[in-house]
Amino acid sequence: MREFLMDLDAGMEEFFRDIARFMTDEFGIPYAEAVARLNAAFERSRFDPYPDIMCHESPRYWGFGLYFRRLPDGREVPWWEPDADRSGWEIKDPPPPGTHHWTLPIDAEPPPPVPGLLRPGGPEPGLYRPVPEDAPYSEDWRS
């Protein structure tokens, strides 16, 4: 079975993996749960080849939106505020175990990022594209 239920090209698949990896790192949930949340949210969506319009937002944006409920007044949780008090934020329930959204075993490890792709946060935020081998930032832009 495929990891994602959506029809994705290689670039979009890596974008979705980055969202799932972010959720695993930020919220401490299993990678399989992050993938299940993505599948539940987007299984009926259609995506253009990378870069689909959803790529104008970061994996961080999508991760917070998939993990937390909106505030009682309908606003997004202020995930972008570094000192935001998360104690009142409600976590959305994951898809029920055993549903078709769970395409991976619960103990599945996230695949390593695809080498050679520049990710948001690098010298050109928002772009996922091959990095020239001679680029001065090709290996060390995360440090």
C-alpha cells in the first residue's frame, strides 16, 4: 500500500513527508499518525505537480493546522508567536485506528529527506528544487 492516499508526484510526496516529519518532531506523534492525519485531511483533494498552490505555505503551517483545533472564536491558533501559550489549545483527534487512513505500521520511521532538495528555511524559502552540486549552501544551509 502507498504511504499517501493522494495522487502525488515526487515533489509533492516529499512536501507531504516534510509536513509529517515536522509533526513528528514538533508534537512527538508517530510518523504513521502524522501520515494518517494527512490522508484523512486530503484524501479527496487533487494536487498539481510540484509546486502545487498549497506549497506557498510551509510544512509548519500545515502541521499546526492538522494537529490543533481552531480557537473558540474561529481563529487559527497563533502558532507563529514564539511565546504563545499552548496550554489552552485543543488537539484534534487522529483518524480512528484501523481505518484506511492508516497506511503505515504505528512504529514506522520517517524516511530521510531526499538529498539534493532545497527546503523552506534555506537560502530561498519556499522552494523545493534540486540544488546545484557546486552551490555553497548545498550541504550546510541548515546550520
